Amino acid sequence: MQTKLADFIKNSPQGQEADAILRSCVHCGFCLATCPTYQILGDELDSPRGRIYLMKQMLEGQPVTHKTQLHLDRCLTCRACETTCPSGVRYGALVDIGRSMIEQQIARDSGTGVMRYVLRKVLPNQTMFNFLFKSGQLVRPLLPQSLKSKMPVAVSGKQNWPAPRHTRKMLVLDGCVQPTLAPNINAATARVLDKLGISLIKAEKAGCCGAVTFHLNAQQEGLDYMRRNIDAWWPYIEHREIDAIVMTASGCGVTVKEYGHMLQHDAAYAEKAATVSSLAKDISEVLDNLLDHLKQIMNDNMSTRSKSAFHSPCTLQHGMKVRGVVERILDVVGVERTPVPDAHLCCGSAGTYSILQPEISKQLLNNKITALESGNPEQIMTANIGCLMHLKSGTKLPVKHWIEFLDERLSDYHCMQS
């Protein structure tokens, strides 16, 4: 694609990156077949190719409107288009640049602006989110059913976390909403790794990965969260105390793996960010390297617990490009996986998307639940807290993180051996 970027952007790092991405697009249209919003809305401006043209016009200095902003807002940033693109167009990076630019040019209405501000201030703040969530639980019984169904049920925050006892150690990102909504996920990860000879530890000053604020176009604020995490993790890295930084939420994982790219122009953090990204591993990648050990401690004769459908989050399969790894692990531990049609399509969670674009999100959720339930599973597993909570709102089946199932499986095995 030929480009002629405007003077105000062409010599900046963002402009040079955008120009390279735009030039890699050959306008083939393969992305239309895998874009969830195009599948639902049928408007090419709600497809990657259409949005690329809108961003190209903006970067070339042409006028932009609320309509341009709307089409960019409707993008889930699921990055399924990147998986299917034969030219390797880095659409996710381009849309980040485009959204940042349009946020500076087009003022939002007060209601939307306030909502986005509240989301980026509350969700990344673990203390504030936990307080508001617990306050909501107090009034939950009094709410009408329509609102009650949208309010997650509180779970116990007291989880058995093994004390560090192994020479080999890994850090884990606690995250922002996950400790409140599903505290057992990281605790289950710690128990599984403990059985495999690895101690999982937390850096207390680490928190939100920065994705929420960054993708709400408060990008400098998002980068500050990233710098804070790097500062919290660096002593462990500098003294070679850890082998990896484990991600149990793929939405966080894809962001931390891109710290190096996002902070590449920050002289004080570029090198550290690149090191952090190289150490970031989804928990499935860690366990895939321990698969032989896992097989040794599993009982090959254990009967399958249940038929399960696995939902692979977009951030896992398209963002991190980790495909088939969780499925391989589940096969090893005796899960009977049911088929999931159109497994490449988004469930509609997409960070804050389900709040800001509820109608499209609801359609995607209904389609995903239909696909997941089509094989008559007894439970649904996933790998991201956002997807987990979103899927729970649309089905009566149990929904859990797959690492929790593995933890239960290993616990059952050890109980049988004792």
C-alpha cells in the first residue's frame, strides 16, 4: 500500500512504524473472513482492511470524524486478522497508533469520557476494585435478577499457596482484577509448579500489566504501569533469582511480552523491558517444557474426569501465537476435549469491550457459547480472566481456568497415592 504521511507524524517513531505497517498491507481482504465485527456488522469499515484505510487517511492528514473513532472503537483488537494475514501486517500495533492519534483530535461525549476514565482508574487499582467489588456483594441480594446476573459471586480469597522450597523459582504476575474475582488461579498455578519442583513467588509491588489503560488510549498512563512492574521485578532478574515471569492471564501475557516493543524508545527502560519480555511465559509454555515430568507424576490409568470444551483466548492464540499448547497438556492429563466450531473467533470480552460495546459483545458471547456447548461438554475451560468471567455470564456450565483443573487432577492423583 502506497503512503504519504503528513509532516506532523512522518518523522516520529510512531509515524515510521505506522508507515512500515501500512506499506506491508496488500489489500488482499483475507482478514475479512476472520474479523468478528465484520462477520456481525457486514460493514467493511468494521473490518481490518477498512480500518487500515481510515487510519491511513488520518496519518496522511485528512480530516477525521466521530465516525472514524467509532469504527476504531468497535475493533476488539483480537488480532485474528494477524493470524490469517499472508503479508504479516502488524495490525495490533497500527491500531494502537491510530487510536492514540484520534483520541487527541476528537473529543468524546461526556458520558463516554467519564465511563472510560472510571474504567482506567478502577480496574487497574487492585485495592479500589476489591473494595468496590465487596461493596457490590453486600447489595447483590437486593438487586433485580437482570442486574444480579451481571454481578459475579464472591469467592474465598484464602488459598493454599506453597511456601518457597525449591532452588528453581519463577515470578508470577498477580494482576489487577484476578486476585479478587478468581484468587485460586494463581494459587493453583503455585501448587502445580510446586509438585514439578518450581517455587512460584510474587513481587509485592507489581500490579496491573498496563493493558487496560493503554488500550483505553491513556497510553502514557499504561506505560507507567509497565515501568512499575519492571522496577518491581528487576531485583529478581538482576540477581538471577528467577527463570521466568509466569502469566496466568493471557491478556496480561500478551502485553508483558510486548513491553520491549512498547518501551523501545524509553532510554531508561528499553533494555530492561526487552529482558522482561524475553522472560515472560504463559503458564502453558512453562508446563509444555515440563510435559515429560508431568507425565511421570500422572496416573496413566486414571479415568477421564469429564468432557470439556476449551476456549482459547484471542490473546493466547492470536496475540502470543501460542496455539495447541494448552490442548496438548489437557490431552496428557486425560481430558476428553469436545470440538469447538470457529474456535478462532473472539468471545466478545476483549478487556473493557463488553462494557463499552455491549451489543456486539453480547452477540459474540452468544455465538461462542453455542459453539462451546455444541459438543455437550460438562465444563468449559479457558486461559484468561476476562474471557472466564464473560463466558460465565452466558452459560450454566461450570467455567474455570484450565490450570485449576490440572491442579485438581494432580491433587486427586496424590490423594490416591497416599
